[in-house]
Amino acid sequence: RKKLVDHVIIVGGGRVGRGVAAALAREGRDAVVIDRSPSVREMAESFGMTFLDGDATTDEVLEAAQVRRSHAVITTLDDAANLLVTLAVRALAPEVRVIARMNDRSQTARLRQAGAELALSPYEWFGAELAAAATSAAVVGLQDLPSMGLQTEELEVRPGAWAEGKALAELSARHPASITIGMRRGVAEEWQRVEDTLRAGDVVFLLGTPEDLRAMEERFM
């Protein structure tokens, strides 16, 4: 295994972990992905990253990931697991930045107390950034969407769903109260044009009230 310095350790290769890996790959950053799934190995290696099959809460795996020489650890698991990973990293490498995915806002304080420098909700953060960019090309900051009664959602098009074969413009026309922010197709996180036709497996990013998004969800099942 090659010697790494100032790399990023990604814990978890799910949807959020894949997004992090894709972003780091675009920046040319070295990274180590820790997960137990064989399919994640393929994803990590496609980005030219090192893959470790193991439990990131153990000293053995963190040492193998060369955590003491890393720049940061990004843990993308559930809140309980992220708490344990944060504690484990802090015990071995107290100077390394830890950024934790936060699913339940009530867990923010616990994650911060455990040593996470940042505890972020990927849906609120990423969705707000996309909404701001869609509204104005000059806006790049995070907007306070929850206080406006809005939230973001990402829905996957299921085979045979009403949305399959439809254009994003048609989807927006059927549900004008919800804003279609964009669409992702494939592991590479490539954004598609709004004129493109939806295919099974595509992920559509939406902004709206909880009621509007629930109605929209039926189109994807």
C-alpha cells in the first residue's frame, strides 16, 4: 500500500460517500475509502482511490488508512456510527479534521462534543446550495430554506414509474409548486440538461414544501 500524506479518508461508500469521492477525484486529491461492501471497492478504484475493507471505528483500520498523516476524515454513515468513528479518530489523531454526516439535527451537539469539527446534513446543505445556484448564478452561499418551510429531496426513478421517459420540463409542468433543481445520472455524478428524458435509475433533485414533495414522490414509484 502506497504511503499517503495529506489525504482524505472517506468512511462509507453510500450515496453521500460516492458524492464526496467524486468531488475529491475532480480536485485530484488522494483519498482512502473505508467500507465493507465489495461494490464500493469498484467505485473507489474507478476514482483511483485506495479501498479498505474494514470497520473505521477500530485502530487497526484507521492506522491502515494512515489517519495520522491525513488531512481530514469525512464520515458518511448513520449518526450512531459517525459518533463512534469520530471518537476513534480523535483518540488516534486529535489534530485531524473530522467532518460528520448528520441525519438527525438533534445529534449535532453530540457529534460536535465527540470532536467533529463540522456536522452537516447533506440534504439541507447540498440542496440549499443547488437551489441558490438555480435562482441566481451569483449566489453561492447557503440559504436558510428550512425557515421558509421548504426542504429538498432526491428521488430515484423506478422502472415503470410515470416519470420514466418524461422530460424534466414535463415533470415541472405537472407539479409547478415544486422546483426541479437538476438530475444526476450514474456514479460519476454528472449533471444532465433539463431537456433530457428521465431514465430508470436517474436521481432528480427537488425543492418544495413537504406536502408538494410527497405528491411528487408518487410519480417516481
